[in-house]
Amino acid sequence: MNASRFRLGAVAGVLALSLAACGGQAPATESTQDAGAAAAIEVQDNTGTHTLTPPFSSVVATDNRTFETLSDWGIELSAAAVALMPDTIAYTKDASIVDLGNHREPDLESVVAVEPDLIINGQRFADYAKDFGELVPDATVIDLDPRDGEPFDAELKRQTTVLGEIFGKQAEAEQLVADFEAAIERAKAAYQADDTVMAVITSGGEIGYAAPSVGRTLGPVFDILGLTPALEVSESSTDHQGDDISVEAIADSNPGWILAMDRDAAVGSEDGAYVPANEVLAGSEALKNVDAVKDGNIVYMPADTYTNEDIQAYTEFFNAVADAFEAKN
């Protein structure tokens, strides 16, 4: 009798636990469904509004300005323009990533094999958006390139913020933006408005002029920091080696500061003929009497800038500019 009562009690207990468990699972299932529905997000890029549903099964990246950010956030890539990445990016050491090559000789067809559902495209690969659309029509192609006519600093922040939304890295994106803004404010606060500034790009041992506002990479710095140009010329360009303005003309403008990007440091530093920017500027006979050179007022962009031009590179550079300006105050 006691054994029977025990068995009945045990059965009742099991039923009670089962009912309780079922009662507890229903909300969890509902919650999971809600979470799945909530996972769909809308983001806006240069082409319009896209609806995305993370997590992504296969991500491809071809926009240089995004490589460091995605790498730091631990985003796995199935394919990328690895050939364009500086060796400071961890992806260059990941043999599992299919290399799509560089923008001059891209291997676009290789993207088909990785079956991407998301492609972060832009910068040097911007013109291949249509090709990607035809090769992998089920993939969403996101373009966050800085737009013409928009403030460059705002565009870098927009790109970072949208990437944070896409990959659920909002806090990390906010920190990158905050660090960027803080570096800008430091440099602006330390700058003396009567100090004239020259921007140059060194390549192949030559010195090229980077025009305020429009010059490659360094041009927007004038607008962002409110710098006074030492020289302004008409019909300037965005050429990656700078404009063909004579070194003598640069010297005649006698800038108090020189901001420099060493293009070859990112793409040709292993070449036996490579001459670092500091040696190019120091060895220029025409520049030897320029105030910036005599006073050591030269600030160089990070060595890998030309092959990423991302928000991190500019943050590092603006902090270096701030350090230099503050040291002279």
C-alpha cells in the first residue's frame, strides 16, 4: 500500500513537473519568436534603405575604410579584397578568407562560391556594385562610401554608426566616434589660426601637393580642423600622388606646418627604391629654409593610411596633430 502510494505520488510529481515545464516553455518560445522577428533591422546606405536579418551566414568586405573596424569587432569574412589590406589588418593572416584581389584586377567571380548574404562594398571597389548584384543577386550590397558634397568627418561617423547597427556593435561604434571627435577637438583647440599649413603626399621619392578640401586624404583635414592653407591653386585634383605643383612653389608659400602622407609606406615599403617621407622632405634642397622644416613642424599620417583611410587612421593622425600643436604652444 505504501509502495502504491509512493508510485502514485511519484507519477503525480512527474506530471506536475512536466506541466510546470510546459508552462515555463511557452513564454520562452514566444520570446524566441519575438527575438527572431526583432532581429530584422533596417539600415540606410548610399543607395537607399535595406532590410537585413542578422546573423549573417557569409559576409564579404571590399571597402578599405571598413577592414580595420570589422577586424577589431571580430566579424568573420568569407571573402574580401585581402590584396588591398595593409598587413596591420588581422584578416591578411587568415587563409580561410577568399581573396578577391585588388580593384585593378579583381577576381569578382570568386564571390559566387562563398554565397554571401551581405557585401560591404565601397571605396576602390565602388564601381563593381552592379557586378556583385548580378553575380550574387540574393546578397545585400551595402555602400557607405563618403558622399560627395557631405562633410568628410560626418561621413566617417555615419559609416561607423551604420556598421555598428548592422553587426550589433553599437557601443563599439559609439566609442570609435567619440574617440574621433575628441581627437578633432584636441587638434582644433591647439591650433593657432595664424599658422599656415601645407599638405603633401610623397610617392616615388617625389613631393606632391594635396589641395585643401579636395586633395586626396589630407584635403578634408583643412575643413575639419579649420586650418589656414599656405597655398591654394585653381583646378586642383584628388590625385593619389598629389597635384603637380613644383616644390619651389610649395617652398615659396613658406608654411609654418606640413602635414604629410607617405603613399609608398603602404604600398611600396618593401621596394628597394623606397624612400620614407621624412627622408624625402629632409633631403629636399628647395624646402630646407621653409619654416615648417626648420622648426620640425611636420606631422605624418600613419604608415598604412593610404590603404585604409578609415576612422581609426584619422583619429590617430588628429591626436598626433594635437600633440604637435600643443607642444609648440
